[in-house]
Amino acid sequence: DTEVTQTPKHLVMGMTNKKSLKCEQHMGHRAMYWYKQKAKKPPELMFVYSYEKLSINESVPSRFSPECPNSSLLNLHLHALQPEDSALYLCASSQDTPGQGADTQYFGPGTRLTVL
Amino acid sequence: AQSVAQPEDQVNVAEGNPLTVKCTYSVSGNPYLFWYVQYPNRGLQFLLKYITGDNLVKGSYGFEAEFNKSQTSFHLKKPSALVSDSALYFCAVREGVSGGYQKVTFGTGTKLQVIP
């Protein structure tokens, strides 16, 4: 099973709202990622978790707050977003096997976020 | 720094004809190369990857890609295109070093349109 699930599929929120995106994988992967993708553009890396610890933050604004409660779950908490944050948010996971660099990232279907 | 280029924004091909989607890369060491496909409003689906070994890599849905070290290319190919192959295709590269997280760099994407 190479499935990464994301909820919700669509989210509309105002600039003062607080919401969360959820991602789940049951492949035993120990690395999980959040990407932001604008229309017809490549994904842009936001965060990387490795073994449930934040290892990469690509200078993402603090209105985005990631959380990794356990090895299968990854959340992205949203607060005080701007309209320009509207995008497809993709979660991905990979094995992150120590000593090997060839891990494939498997992506979820994404959450389409609209900020009003 | 690593980079990947997809020189064509769009490729049009008639159904049943062979297709090629081009990708060139630049890394300081050995490359790990990937192809992903994205259907509208969906996440990225892994097609194939090159790590080492045979320069011709076979992947999902009848796709294959040829690694050419001298030309630093990794073009995606399929002998006979289907209308259902119409989608956005991303080439990606990471440096082939073991241990730790190595950032994946995505190309800008090529829209494939298969004409019935």
C-alpha cells in the first residue's frame, strides 16, 4: 500500500480563522513532508519531519505551524493566513532509511486551500 | 546547487504515437532522478526513478526513461500515447549522497496533451 491520505480535500477559511490540515500514512515511512503548490507550478518544500522531529523548515512564515504527533500522522496548523496562501497543500512521505539516499517520496492527493 | 530543466511547457502528441518529455539536470555528484505525473487537482504520482545501473528505467503505466550521463538528460518516453496520459509531468533530481536529508528539486513541469 503506497497511499498517503489527506483531509480535508477542500478548505475555505477567512484570514482570522484557525484550521488544520491532516496527513496520514501507514507505510512505516519515517520521513514526512509538507509542500505548497500553486497552479501549474512545481511543489515548493515547506517542512520535513524525520523520525517525528522537524529537520527542515524552508523559512516558512509562522502562520504555518507543523506538528507530527506520531510516525503516521502529520498536521499543518493554519492561523491568520493571507489570500496569497491559497494553494494546493501536499503531504508526502518516504522511508528515510539511514545510509541510503534513494528514497522515493509518495504524495497524498492534497488539500485545496482558499483563503478569503 | 542542483537544478532540473524541462524545456517544454507543453507537448502535444497524437494518440498511438510515441511520446517524449524532456528533462535535463545539474548536480555536483551522482544524480538520483525521478519522474512524477499529476492529474488535475490531484497529488503527484510516482512513475519511475534512476539510482544506478541500467540506463533504461521502466516504470508505471508503460512509461520508461533513459539516463544519459554525458548529456545530463533523463527523458521520459512511452511507445504509444493514450488520451489518459494527458497530465502534468514533473522531473525531479536529488544529489546521490547517503545519509541525511537531501532536498529534491522539481522541474517546472510539462503539460502533455494527447490528441484523439
